[in-house]
Amino acid sequence: MKKFLLIPDSFKGTMSSREICSIMEKAILDNFLDATIISIPVADGGEGSVDAFLQAMGGEKVVTTVKGPYFEDMETFYGIIDNGHTAVIEMAACAGLPLVEDRKNPALTTTYGVGQLIADAIAKGCRKIIMGLGGSCTNDAGTGAAAALGAVFTNYNGNVFVPVGGTLKDIAHIDVSHLQHDLKEIELITMCDIDNPLYGESGAAYIFGPQKGATPDLVKELDSGLQHLDQIIQADLGLSLASVKGAGAAGGMGCGMVAFFGSKLQMGIETVLDTVHFDELLPDTDYVLSGEGKIDTQSIRGKVVIGIANRTKKANVPLIAVVGDIGDGIEEAYAKGVSGIFSINRVAVEYKDAKKRAKEDLYLTVDNIMRFLKRLGK
Amino acid sequence: MKKFLLIPDSFKGTMSSREICSIMEKAILDNFLDATIISIPVADGGEGSVDAFLQAMGGEKVVTTVKGPYFEDMETFYGIIDNGHTAVIEMAACAGLPLVEDRKNPALTTTYGVGQLIADAIAKGCRKIIMGLGGSCTNDAGTGAAAALGAVFTNYNGNVFVPVGGTLKDIAHIDVSHLQHDLKEIELITMCDIDNPLYGESGAAYIFGPQKGATPDLVKELDSGLQHLDQIIQADLGLSLASVKGAGAAGGMGCGMVAFFGSKLQMGIETVLDTVHFDELLPDTDYVLSGEGKIDTQSIRGKVVIGIANRTKKANVPLIAVVGDIGDGIEEAYAKGVSGIFSINRVAVEYKDAKKRAKEDLYLTVDNIMRFLKRLGK
């Protein structure tokens, strides 16, 4: 009886990780009737991450009411896994771009609700929190979330306030001594796959501001605000985070998670692999199947398939990558432990046409690999 | 030490069978350094068939002078393989379309030289002749070749003549009793992969006449000529061949090979497999690699890969198909014995772009399969 572990990334714009798992499952079972299959849809921190963890590990979806992007009350959710030990929060659940649709304005929106979700999870007894960044509508660098948990932001008039993107420049002091006490005992992991620094040309405002509705003028203003915040964090918290990779993720939330909560920033796939106890699943696994929309030199620098290869190689389990396109320079992927790389492209057509047939082509590609393995008696 | 047998069809318009063999060889040797590889470029009967057989089996290329398409003397060639037992002739060598370029006229051109090549091979002691059809400029139904070997065609004035496409209608009688005596002892195999009947809408003149330079009026005339010939063959030789599949191949040469020389018409791939003694090569072979430009329901009805699968399945040797496009309805290919089907398409681009990168993509695809086999310890 064969055991398969499925842990594909999404094919962006074509199939979700969960859809891919389910198509792979079918193709495997059509060939190995009694196969044991463990599916681990890969969360990337954005929308759908909580569901992905819940599907991979089981757990509880908690529904609660917190502040939305404009400080309005809204019902939202997070997940509790690992027998209540760990909470998974996607910041998009109460600070996500789809929540503001035609009211996009990163100068005004807040991550306050994200802090409330953290508080709720701690109150429910969670001792580890996984925070998914991505898909945010905010540029407050997590100051809202910090305020919700007790951080005190004072302006130059000595008044306490909750900063938003447009008022970061007004912060005169930050006091984290009032952060709720039990936060110190919590292990915080922030899933973060992007490298952007806090501010500057590659920073949060310049790169992600426009898609959140910022005009060129507002981008400059938001960028100045982030620079100002960086100076106050240096002065009051003694931390220099501006150029940390990922500080600029999710409107500076990457910076805020480290500065205010002492979170670790970690590759999404590493977080998933650790959380699902991937290494412990490997010893009796016959094949791991992964995949991503495109494998190339860029994905070799730290995306899903290679993250998995690092672990399957150590455990000596074959890793089959089923991908959309196979780019150039993949020699290194084999060196890093990928056993075989198979594209789902079966006919020479452009992406716009390939996309329409992707689900069927994925099925047929995995079906072919399974037939081949069966034929080889493997 | 692994043993591989390579026997790919050409990817029409992209790579010849021989090029594919050489790319596959490299990809295999890059992974299995001490592999034994037997390459059998697949001849389809057209131009290059003699070279393909010679490369696959070794042998001698005979250069000789015969009549060309317009009865002019020309130097051409055929191959002798199997220790002198078998000759391989491609009719295109002295009746091929490239020989007439701007003088195309299927009413005037002859297969006379093809008969001379047969005579030459017999004179050299060959006892089996493999005739490759394809790429011809003629529509004489092999009457020229028959005349060269002693068949006598008489017109309605009682005069002996050598018919061409435009004068088939003048044949009153055919006498094959003067065919050179030793022809009876010769085994003749005609490679023929097309199904067209001798005449009619799907016949030689209507389907292939235009590309040989026939105007619509001439097509009708050639078609009548073939109909007339059919009646004379029925009357004088007692054979009814018009609707035999392949009778219309190569300007009716399919019909002529059967009518005048008692040849067998046979699928090209079957001829190749028999000739290279494929079944005897299989027992200690680890993998057979084949391929074609596109595998689909049509190719399952008798093209290269499936012809090979029939044999590898019996011998229980895995057959890996590496193809351009994978069409629909290939379920049956697995049932017929193909172990795995891998497309060389690695990125979603149109054929015009895919074509340019085909050689590299073929290498990388076979390289990937070899890496995968090695990793599986197979």
C-alpha cells in the first residue's frame, strides 16, 4: 500500500492549492486504489490560509467580532489547530483589500482588528500564533494591531491616539510596556514570502500603495510616515528594522509584527512544514507530490517546491514536482532534491488557452506519472 | 548497466527521427554513463528512409545511374543491408518531387528508374526488397517501373510503349510474362502508411495530384487514366486492386507494386520493426523510448508508437513515449502497452514558438525522465 503526501502551492490565477490536492488525489486513487493520501494545501499567508491549515490539520474555526478596516464592527474568523495550542490568523480577514472595495484608502485603514484577533486567541488559551500577511488594505505598519493589544502611541501634543497610515508621521513616542502581559509568553510566527524593506523605492508604500488606492502624492506621504515610524521605533524600542527583508510586507505589518510583538518573520512554506510536522510524516511516505505555477531560477531561491525538497532530500523520499511552466535554470532544483519535474502543458498553446484546460491537464499529467510508476513496479 | 532502445518517429516539421535519436542518446548518457543504447531512426518510406535503415543496421549505400522522372540519366542510390540479403529503395531517389522542382507534371513523369533500381539490387544478389513510397512526382501507377523490369504495355494500335500518367488511358493490354525471371523469387515489401484507394475522390490524382502540379482538369484526366488502368489490370492480370488501402499511394505506385510485382503493402513501422529484428532486441532491453509529433486517437490507429507498443507489451518491456502534443483519447494508448507518455511542452506557448525550442525541450524532457528513473533506482 502506497503512501502519498500532497503539498502543492497554488497555480496562481489558475488553481488553488486545495483544488490541486483534490485533482491529484483522484489521479492517484484511480491508479493505486488503496493508497493512503495526506493532502496539505499550502497556505501563503493571504486569504484562504486559515482554511488551508484547518484542512491540512483539522481544528476549529472561531468566529468573532472585531474592528474592520474603518474601525467598524465586523464578524470575522481565525483558526485554532494543534489541540488548541496554535491560532492561525490571516490579516486579510479584518484588514483585507476585498473588504474595502470602492473605499480603498491606505491613509485611513487600520489593522486594529488583527490585534483583537490575537487577543481573542490568547484569551482562548493559544500559546502560538501564526500570522498570515498578504492581501491587506492598510499601511499602518501594524500600529493599529499593537494599539489593540495595549501599545500606547502618543502624538506631539502628548495625546494618545491610534495611528493609521496617514498619521504615522504624528507619532512622537511609542510605549509597549502596557502591552497585554501574556503576549510575552506567546510564540509569534509571521508568514512572509516577500523581501521588501519598510520604506523607499522598494518599500511598502511605493510597491503596494498604488494597488491599495494610493495616488502618487499619497504614496510619498505614506512612505514618509513609514520613515518617521522607523526613527521612533529606533529611538523608543531600540530596534532598527527598516531594511529587514519583509519589513515592508502588508503595509509595513512585517515591521510591526517584529517591533511590537517580537514575532519571527518566516517563509510561508517553512511555517506550513513546521506546523503540519512535515518531517514526522515523511518516514513511511513513498512519494511526495508538490508543484507550483512555474518553477525556475527564481522559485529555486526559496519557494514552495524547493522548501519541501530540502526536507524530502534529508528523509530520502522522492519528490515529484508537477508544475505549470518549467522555466530555465532548473538544474539546481534536481541538486536540491527534486526527483522529477513534470509540466502539465500537453499541447502547444498560449497561457490564455492552457489555463482553461489546466484542471484536466493536471489530472492527466498526474495520472500518467502514476501509470508509469505502477508499470515500473514502484 | 541499462540498455535502451530508441525508435522515435520524426516530429514532422520540427525534428527528424535521427535528430531525436541523437538528442535522446545524449540525455540518457548524461544520466546513465555506461548505458548501452541502440538507436533506430524510423524510416517512413519517403526521403531519408535508406539512410535511416543504414544507420539503424549498418550496410552499404549503392550509387548507380538510372532514369530520372523525365527519362534522363541521373546518378542516385539505394541501400543494401542484412549482409547483402535486403535492398532498401526509396522511390523518391529517382522519382521524387524535389527532382522536378519547377517542372512538375504528373502527366509526364515516370517511375522507370525505380524499376531499374530493383533490377540493380537483384543483380547484386538481394533477395528481399523494401520499397519506400512517398514524396513522388509521378502518377504512372508504377507502370514505368514495371516496364523497366520487362512488363509489356501495348496501346490500342498494338504498339509497345512505356506509360506515364497522361497515357495510362492508352493501355490496351498488359503482359507481365516477360518480367525478369528472378523477380519471382524476390520478397517485396512496400512501406505504405496511407489508406487512399487508387482513384476517385480520395484517390491518388485527386488527393496528391495538385501538389505534384496537376491543374483541376489534369487531375480529372489522371483519375480517368487510373480508372482505365484498373480495368486493364482486372482483365489481363485478374486482380481487383482499386479499393485496396494504399493503392493510391505515390501516384498509384501502391497499386503497381502489388499488381506487377506481387508486393505486400505494409505499415512502415511494421516493416522497420521486422527489418531491424526488433523482437530479438527486446529481451535484455530495460527501456524502449519512442515518440511522435502528436499522439492522439488517430495515431492509436496504427502509427509508430502503437506499432511499437504491440511488441514491447508482449515482451514486457516498458515503453516511454516522448511526444510533441498529447491529444485527446489516449487512454487506449496505455491499454495497448505504452507505459508513460511525456510531452516536451514545458511552457505555454504556441506551436510556432514551441517549435524553435523543441530540440532543447526534448533534451530536458528525456533528461528529466532519466533523472527520475535513476532516483527511483530503476
